[in-house]
Amino acid sequence: MGVFTIRRNLAAVLAALGAMVVAGSAAQADHAEYRFPLPGATSTEGIASGAGTTFYASDLFAGDIFRGDIRTGQVEKFIDNPPGRNALGLRVDLAKRLLFAAGGFD
């Protein structure tokens, strides 16, 4: 392999790395317009989409479930679980109008 081939390969690798750095920086942008603070939550965990623009999110350690609207950005506590309960993950069954929450630690 000649010096010219090595330099050309090195230039191609450096160009690819440079493109990845630029793409990575764009992917890590702030995106504050897509953040929905959950009032009083300290350890958000699961999220599931509901009907229309509704979403549900859970607080891992408090076990509370929040309901929000992606369009308006409004979020409210939907289920106030008793102390000691956890909510690890969420799933919505739109056909049966059910929200499933996975429990956690004992």
C-alpha cells in the first residue's frame, strides 16, 4: 500500500468522523419545545401515547401517572399512587380504553 493510498484512506476516515461529530451535535440540540415537565415528579420513567394528542408518563419512585397533551403542552397528575408504589412502564390499549402500568420494587 503506497503513501498516497494511506493518505487518501486517512482523509476519508477523517471526513467521515467530522460528519459524525456534526451530526451528533445536531442530534444533541436542546429541543426545549419538546419537553413537558411533570409537576412534582422527580424520576420520570415510562411514557405511552394515548388517543389523539394525549400522552401518559410515570414517575418511577412515586408511582404517580401524569396525563398530558402534546399539542398544548399541558400536563396534570392523572393518578396519585399511595407511597411505596412504583410505576416502571406504561402501555395504552386504545380499543379497550385501558392504561397499563408496570409495578416495581417491593
